[in-house]
Amino acid sequence: MSTNAIINKTFDFSLLSGMHRGHGNSAPAAGGNFLAVLQERLADFKSQAMDSLLNGGSTTGAMNALLTNAPLMANGRNPSLFDPESAYAMMTAINRKEVVYKAEFAEMTAMGDYVAAMQQEAGKLGTIDHGSSADEIRSRLQAFTEAYNCWIDRFDEVLANGGLLAGTHAATVSQWELEKSIENIFNGAGSGVRGMGALGLEIHPVTNIASLDTARLERVLASNPNGAVNAIREFSGNFARSAELLNSENNFIPNRMNNLSRVIDYIDTNKASLQMEFGLGDSARPSGEVARALAAYQAMRAA
């Protein structure tokens, strides 16, 4: 088997990010340890490259060169390898994925901050009681709606197909969980209210933007004030708990960030030795949202 075939068969970078092969919104298993996968793929490459040398009748000198890492050529290739070009391509992929992982780490950090902000806004709704005025209730719900829409404005494109976080399980689950929390029809059901939608708070099915129909809210406040308040208080507690869970230790957002941190640290620590072994690879050239998020990552590390 050629080294190029080895890379195509065993060095599956989609596995490193915890993503399935293919397109669309296929969801990877939460918390996949893609650092272990990276290490396994590197070991597979070395092992099968040696097998290729042996099976191809290579000389002992060639084997020794593979094991001792000859100096790199001027073009950044390792001449001691059976297939320097494929190894160079693999290092190019590692360089690119390193940048993507750092960009994703910055985006997940920002996502955690936005989820925490929405948790706080939802918590404020819990201060509404039967003595709260209609104006106060409307103002609190509008503030929550604005906070939710700030989250959508910030992350909707990033989560869409082709976006930096598209297919990232922790991110897509966060989006889905918080949207479904707003749409839950059981908030206030015991008091004659079918969820926040009955009070005018709804999510647009296409834009994902939240809106508050204040006329509908005022009608329910006039006809069933106790039910409206109970529904808001139940929603407050349920949404805040969902947001807290997403950000809690050993759960979706922290787990993803921990995995990203481990693989970033591994590549940073071993970058020089990987390049000496497989060649320099082409430098990553990030653009668009990846470049923006990478700049945010670098600013975080410099702080």
C-alpha cells in the first residue's frame, strides 16, 4: 500500500473534530476524544509506512533513515520517507486543522459567554410575580427577546451549513435546546396557558429570530393574569436550567472546549517534531470567519 493510500485510509481528519464524514447536519458523538484519534492516526501512518518499505524490498539504509529523521530538503519534504509528498500533504492538513481548532475554541468560548448571558436574562423573568405590572412584564420579556436575538445574530451563520461550527455537536445541541425551551408548550399548562407562544413569544421557523407579540401578551395578562405569570416563571426556571446545563462542567460546551484545548496543546508541543518527521507542510491561510475567530483566539492567549 502506498503512503498516499495510507493517509486516505487512516488519517481521517473529520474524526479528529468529532464529526462524521459526509455533508449536512450529521451530529457527532458528544465529547469524542479526537486527540487520541490524532495520535492513533499518526501511529498508523508510521507503522504502515514502515510496512510499505519492508514489503517493497527497501534497503536497511532506507529503514534507518525513516527511523532517524533525515534533514528536511529545501522544499520542506523529508527525503527519508517512502512517500515524502504524501507525508508533506498530511502535515499541510495538520497545519490547517490546527488553525481551525483554535478558531473553533474561540467561537465556543464566545458561545459559552452568550449562553451565560441568556441564562441571566431568563433568571430575571423569575422575579416577575402576581404584583408585577403589565408594563414591567412586557419590558422583561422584551429584554429577554433581545438577548436571545443577539445570540442568533452572533451564531446563526456560524452554525449553518458551511459555517465554522456546522456539525459541532456541542454547538448545535445548544442552539436546539434553547430554541425548544422557548417553544415548550407545557410552561404554564397547569394554569391554562400553552407555553410562551400563547403569550406572544415565538421563534420564526426560517430566520430563527424571536419576536414578542405584545398585543397577544396583553390579552392573556388581562384574561388570565395568574396563568400568564405562572407560565413566565416556569419558563424562566426551565430556560435558565437548560442554559446552565450546557455550560456546566463535564457537559456539552466545556467538554468540547476541553477536547479542543488538548489537541491544540498537543500540536503546539509536538509541531517541530512532527514537521521534522513528515515535512513542513504548507502554512495555513485562514480567511473569513476562521481568520476572525483565530484573531480572537490569539487575543485571548495574549491577554
